[in-house]
Amino acid sequence: MSEFFNTNPSASEKQLPEGHPVRVYLEENQLIRDTIRRLQATDLETHKDIFTTLFEKLATVELHFVRKENQLFPYLEKYGWTSPSQNMWAFHDQIRGEIKTARQALKSDDVKASIYATQTLFRSLEHIMQVEETRLLPNAMELLNENDWKEFREGDEEIGWMLETPPSPYPETTYIHPGDDTERRQLPFGIDDKTHYDEGYLTPEQVNSIFRILPVDITYVNEHDQVVFYNRGDDRVFPRSAGIIGREVKFCHPPKSVDQVLKILEEFKAGRQDVAEFWIQFKGQFVHIQYFAVRDEDRTYRGVIEMSQDVTHIRALEGQQRLLDWS
């Protein structure tokens, strides 16, 4: 498949089917180069608004990077090529820093610093595009098979593209999610003992362990107003016991708050509301409480999730902590 790259990138992209992830990467590279040319032709001092708008368009290269990091790199790792994850990702972060520096210079109206910062950014972007077009994408075409590329669409769509118009679906026929496909996707772990969720596979034991350590109280009430689940954490805000399972939710709250609970259920069932939110002082804690309507894809009401969390520590945070500190 690397024969697609024997010519210039714009010619290469036309040899790939519309919507193919590699073609989209190449189309975005063309957009990046076009935007850089327009920026270089725009006088910053007399047309700052135009320059800034073009710069922010260029900054959407973040979507290009995130798709590579979360979509392409994992597939390359599956075939044993880990270098992009380790090296190119670091270069992404360098460019992210250069975008931040250029944006700050533009906001400060420092023309000289802005020109220097954007020119630095342009050089870095051209370098990474050259690496993509001469090494990353040709190798990816050699390593990945057609089924791999077909699995990209849903994840790509969740992240987004630099292109103003989303690319055509690839393949054109309706894509079947790996979890619903009769041909199981090859993963580096067995899935026979696991349940498939929207993304990924977990055993019941793993699900239970995750719920147990989450720093939030979760209670699920089904469409019949019956409590069917709660997570058993070590530091619950509000106590729960196994006796509430199967109980009608209105009997699980003190009389003074029952009317409010019933009002939430009524609005959720009617489809008029999807979220209810409260925050209270409770036993020296600042507690955030949220109710979320649970619905099927066709918006059929399937119950409500109650989530409560002690956010006292979160509210007290200030500044930044970027380094690990276990002291």
C-alpha cells in the first residue's frame, strides 16, 4: 500500500478512497499548509483580526494530533511499532506548547514576538507533516489491514476533524461496531469471560472493583422506581445497605424530601428534564448531588442515576499540581 506515497501528498490522497483515515490525514495536512500560506500573506499589524482567526483555525491541528494519539498509535502498537507513541507524541506536546506561546503573544499585541512564535510553529508543523507523509502513514498502510481502517470511523467521529465538512464515511456501507460484529476483533486479552460495553470489555469482577473505588456514591433506580443497584465504597457520603435493593425509591428518602424526589422522577419520565443538581453542607462536608435520567438510544426512559460526592477537597484546590506528589 505504500505506493500511494510515491508521489506528492496531494496526489497520494486522491489514490485513496474518500473517507479513508489516511486520506483524511493528508487532506488535513493540505489544509494546514494552505492556512500557513494565508497567515504568511496576512499583515499582522494591519489585519490582526484576520490573522488571529486564521491562527485559531490552524490551532485545530489539536484534533489531528488527538486522533493520531488515540486512534492510530494504538493500532501501530498492536503490530509492535511503539516509536510513534513515544516520540511523535512528545513532538505533538512541543507543538502544543508553541501554539500556546503564539496565542499568548498575539493576545499581548507584541507583533515581534507573535511573528517569531508563529514562524517557529510553522516550521514545526511542516516538519511533523513531512514525518507523517514519509514514514508514519506509509508504514501504517503497510501494517494495518482493511478491517483495522474500518474500525476507525466511530472513534474519529467522537474526536472530530480539522475539516469544516466531515469526511465521507469509510467504508460507505454501514459500519458494524466491533462489539456487535460476529467477527470478533483481535485484542491482546481474552474476551470470552467479559461483557462488551460501548467501548471495551470488562469482567463482572472488574466492574465491581471499579465501582468500589470510585470516589462517588452511585445509586440506580430502574424505570419502575425500584432501587436495583448501589456501589459499596469505603467512604460513602450517605449510608446504604443491601435492604434497599428492590425497594421503591420513595420509601428510601425522608418524608421531607419525598415530594422533591417524585417531582424529579415525574419530569424525567415525561422527558422534560434530564438532570437535577443540588449541593449541601453535610457533616462538615460540601456535598454535590446530581440526578441523571437514563435513556435508551431512542430516548425511552430506563430509570435514574443518583450521584453524590464530597467535593470539599476539590473546592479547596488552587493553582496547579503537574508533578507527582505523594508526600
